[in-house]
Amino acid sequence: MNQATIQQAVDFIKEKVNISPQIGLILGSGLGVLADEIEDPVKIRYEDIPGFPVSTVEGHAGQLVIGQLKGQPVLAMQGRFHYYEGYGLDAVTFPVRVMKALQIDSLLVTNAAGGLNESFQAGDLMLITDHINNVGDHPLIGPNDAAFGVRFPDMSQAYDKSLQHLARTVASDIGLSLQEGVYVWNSGPSYETPAEVRMLQTIGGDAVGMSTVPEVIVARHSEMRVIGISCITNMAAGILDQPLSHEEVIETTERVREDFLNFVKKMIQRMNE
């Protein structure tokens, strides 16, 4: 990844819009409906943007949506890229570098995740308070460009404390029961075995998924503020005696759609107060 490629993408996007987004959104499986709420939207297909990969997963529309959401100028990724699609982590995190170059300083990232914490249930929303990289790869491996960030970035507060406080306040205001916990990143695309789930519970995981952590690492490397929300779409393997499927993920995100939309829109409305 180099600055010239990032700048090409930035210039292309700027030609299409006349606003300067301040908040970036990455919308996971089944959660892209939030982008449909954006007013006066400009939609740009990933395949048209220089340097962008193409999303190949069902439930990911594969486009940027730029406009106003609750009075805030935002740029939303309606669908993301995953390591399991065969993309390197430079490609997976390229859009975050572009967001930073567009002078976006806050990132709200969402995902669909399996519940590891047995007090959770399908349909819960979980505030991500920390994460575990369980993949054995890292988006910052390789030469470091000091223009992007420091060689050894601090991850002691990967998820912004003030934004977490805001999330709790908003959830309380709207009567939403918001879970909290640690998100574990596994590569996928297979779901975890029951033995792997027991291991992840033992090391402190509350939810597990196949995304988010690379983008958060790069966002923090770029000194962006990050808030993360998981939609618990199913309980992980072995907790309930039932098979797992992507169809279940999409069905659950559809069921919690109104709670998710209401919560995140109110978060966006108040993020830059």
C-alpha cells in the first residue's frame, strides 16, 4: 500500500461528492441497512474506485454511501472485505487508509458475531470493549511508513473510552439492553468447532467473528477514534445443540434491524457533540 494509490482513491471519491465526511462507518453482514438511511446519498461501487477490492459476500452490497445521517456528514462502507475472501490485510484495510486521507477522524465499525458468553442470546447488541487477534497475521507487518503512523502503535485503548460512555448513555436513553465484551477475530470462513469455542471462552472472548480487528488496528495506527458494535446473530458452536449457517446470521440481523438502526443513528447524532 502506498500513498499514491490511496490518493488516487481519495481524488476519485472527492470528484463525486461535495461534502467532507467526518465519521466513517463499516457495516457488516446484514447491517448495511443503516446506509439506506443516509440522506442525499452518493453511492460509489467499490469496483469503480481505484485500489478498492470487491466484496464477494452475501449481505454486503459492495458500495460506499456518502451523505448526511442525523445531521452528520458520513461515509459508509455498505459491505466490507474479509481475509477469508483471499485478500491480503493491506487490501482489507485499504478503505480505512482512504477514510483517514479524507480526514475522517472517527470510525464506527459493526459486525455480525457468534456469542461466546453464555449469558448472551441471539439478537443482542454488544459494545466491543477490547479485542483478541486470533489469526496469526497482522495488517501492520512489513515496512512502516511514518506518514501513516508509528512503528509500534499503542493498543491499550483500541476502542475509545469516551465513545463507549456515549454508547452506554444512548442505550440507557432508549431503553436498549446493551451487552459488552471482548471480540475475537478468527479468519473463517468455517465456523468454529465446539472445542475452539471452549478455548476462546477460556482466553476471555465474549463474541467471535471474521472481521473488524484488522480495520480497528489500522484505524488506531492512523490515530482515528474507534467505536465497535457486534450484533450477536447466533450462539457459537456447542453452546446450543444446533448447526450454524450464514442464513441464520442474515435472519437475526433482520430481526434486530429496528433496535440496531435506532441505536446507531442516535450514536451518530451525538458523536461530535
